[in-house]
Amino acid sequence: PYDANVKVARLHLDGGGTTYDLSDTTNQLFSAYTKNNSTTHYNFSHNMDGDSVYVINFKMKDHNGFNFNSDENKTVFKLNTTPEWEFDISAGATSLDFDLSKFKVRSLKLNGGAGSFNVKLGDPLASTDVDVSTGVSGVDINIPQNAACSIQTDSGLSGNDFDGFTKMSDNTYQTNGYETAKNKMHIHISGGLSGFNVHRY
């Protein structure tokens, strides 16, 4: 349930081989619906990190290597829009579609294997940090047209497509006006044979 005292919440998601969707809101702090085969189970818990961050742990207990494109394996999350959110995701081979444009995102850390990762972000806070590290994956990140954003890439043999960014150096890209903007988004991406796309909507 939602507690008005929760100012910052962190969703810690651990588990691959399935489809994760997040786009809708709830008057609870967090809710999840799972549709899985009989061999898949999740551990759900919550705790405090210090005095200020409420941590939600959603961890896959076991699975049998099923096809994550199957409609039989899917988890749908809903979040409350009031707190500032931190996301810590270790997803493995996964199809992930997170529309976070309605939420206040402090940070997003995504570690993934082979799969498809689509993330849509809203306007940044004073500082919004995004850190993406994947294997053989396709990664699409969408940010608002007017968001001040920098990208730092260390992506090996990856293909990169950064729409509307100016290349500052071999590894750094920025939107116009980034240095003087009040609210900023910083994206750091790394990976092997991955395709990274950052688009402005």
C-alpha cells in the first residue's frame, strides 16, 4: 500500500526469460500481475535502505528457460506517481517495455542480456541518471524533445543512433543547452554487440 511518508522508492527487479511491462499508475505504492507457466515463481519483499528509501524487491525464484516472447510469461507492474523512483533492473534474456513518462525518475540502472529493452522517460528531475549495460540486445530509450540530456557511451562494437544530439567527442553527445539547463538527464550506455537508440519525442 501507499504511505505518504515514502518520498523515494526503489524497484529492484531481478529475473529474465519473461516479458516485463510498466506503463500504468496505481493508488497503491506498487502492484504487479504475473502470468507465468507453472515452473516460474517470484519472491516479493520490501525493506528500508537507511531512513529514506523504500525498497521493493521483485525477484524471479526459478525458471526453465522458456521463450520470453510467449504470452504465457508476462509481468505487468503499476506504480504510484507521487514518490521519486529509482529502478535497479537485472533482467537477463528479457523483453522489457517501460513507459516511465508519468513517473519521477531519479535513476534507472539496467543490466540485461540478450533481449529487447524499450524505455520511455518523462522530464528529468534536477538530476536523472540512466545507466544501461547489455549483451546482444536492442535498446531504445525515448526522452522528451526539450529535455537537456548528455550521453556517454562505452559500447564496443555496438551501433548507436542518437537523434537530435551533437557529438562532443568520441564518447560524448549532448543536446543543445545542456550545460546551462536546470534539470538534466545523463545516460551512460555500454555493451557488446548491441544496438542503442536514443530518440526525442
